[in-house]
Amino acid sequence: MRPILALAIALATAPTHAPADTARGAAAPCVEVVTFRLVPGADPADFLNAARATEIPLRDQPGFLRRRLVQGADGQCTDWVEWRDVAAATAAAEAMMAAPAFGPFMALIDPESVVMRHDALTFAMD
């Protein structure tokens, strides 16, 4: 399965657990958490360069707040992106599927390993 198609499927089936913040009457911030592994033989430096190339189109998305990309000792990666609300997160995910900058990034991700979630941010410390 092509990586972009796999991510599109993951996006379409991702749980969206970002309820309204009833105390303020506004939508709760949403955290998009995507876990995955790189394709066999992928160079981590190439992947990091591909991730850096997605910065401008991602920052330009309405509702973008911050992003963290981490890789565990076991090779599993987690792409953590905070959005203003779940609507911004899902709209951006769809838009990024068509963004040329995401092609090289997606090509280095094993599509069978992708798990995507959109969850409400309930507590944060900076």
C-alpha cells in the first residue's frame, strides 16, 4: 500500500476525541499523535531532512500550535502536533496529504505501522 494512501486511511478512521471545553464554551485544543516506523533501510538523517521540509506548509495551516517529532530506541517514531481544535487538526491532515512537501516525508514511513489519533488536550505543563 502506498504511504499516502495508508495515511489517508488512518486519517479517515482515526478516533476524534476532542470534546468542547464546557467551562469556556470553546473547543478544546487537540493533539494529533501519529506513531509509526520508518521503511526498512531508511536513513534517519534523510527522514529528519524530509520532516524539516514539512515545517512551512504545516505552520501555515490555520490552528497550528506546535509540533514534536521523537524517535524511541526501538525505532518507533511519534509525531505530536497540537492544534487549536479537532476541526483544525482534521482539516490540516487532509490538506497536508496533497502538499508536495509531505511526499518525501511520507515515502520514508512504513504505512502498515501508522496509527493516528486526535485527542483532547486536557492538561499541559510548559
